[in-house]
Amino acid sequence: MSDAITHYRQLRELTIDELAYVLLMLDHPISADALAEMERCARPVTVDDLVSIAYALDTTPAVLLSHIPIDMPDPEGPLATGLPSDIDQTELRAWLEGKTALDRQSRVSWWKERAGRLRVRSAHHEEQLQGAYAELRELGDLAVEEADAPPVQRLQWRIQDGEHALNQSEVALALTEHRLHSLRGDV
């Protein structure tokens, strides 16, 4: 959680002193020294502190609790003591937000719903990409001759962005389906 406080404080471009001032204005005074200790894991964060800090940083307690630094290596065990060892950050956040339980059946249902949403997203990206390809085909030789023209460049960017979005959603879907099969015991 200490990294989460630092991350969201910096994201909001606040110094520790400024965050301490915001908390004071919210009637939950925490000194800058105490905040610095929290960020260094040298001081525990109470539930009241968590709620006030999350509000001051325009996020939620669940986001702060489920924050995992991008440069953190994959954990060898669970994200937190007592949790299933295969839970990931998105499922953890869903659980913290009360959107799922952590029993096997609930987890399978949550991953099935997630796979369904990703299938819809992939289909949407595919449809958008095919529309952009059709526009490019309609331009024909003009697209090659006028490749520097702003409308042609925007169309090329749309295609590039669409290919990237489609690729990302397909990778996410494949990973989700793999997790779903693992939970079901299919793998």
C-alpha cells in the first residue's frame, strides 16, 4: 500500500506536505512526517487513514489496497496473506469492491463474465478495423499518391491504433480463457 500512496500522490502532482494539507482540510490531519513514514512502510495505515488518503487522492480504498507496482516481479505466492495463490490484481480489486467472492464457483463465474466482455471488445475492435480498411480500399490509388495528406494519415493512424487495440484485446482474452480453464480444471 505504501507504493500506492506514493504513486497516486505523485500522479496527482502533490508533495507530501501538500497531501498533509489536503488531509488537514478534510478534518483528518496526518503530518507530512507520518505520511512519509507510511510511504516507507515504517508506519501502519489505519482504515480511517486509508479512506481519507484515498479520498484526498481522488481514488478509492480498493484501488490503493490492490495497487501493484508495474516493476514488481511476479509474486511467488498470493498477492496478500490468505488469498488464493493464483489471484491476479484485477480479480483482487473486484473482490475488494464486492463484485465477486473468492470461492471457486464465484471465481469461475467472474472469469466467464470477463471473457464475455473481452469477446465483445475484440469484436468491436475488429469491426472498427474492418471499417477503416474498407475506407482505405475505397481511396485506392489516391491513398498511395496522397499518403501525406492529413485525411489519409488519420486513416492510417486509425488502422494502426485499431490493430494495436485488437491485438491487446485478443491477448487479454487468451489470458482470461487460460485462467478460466485453469480454474475449471480443464488444463
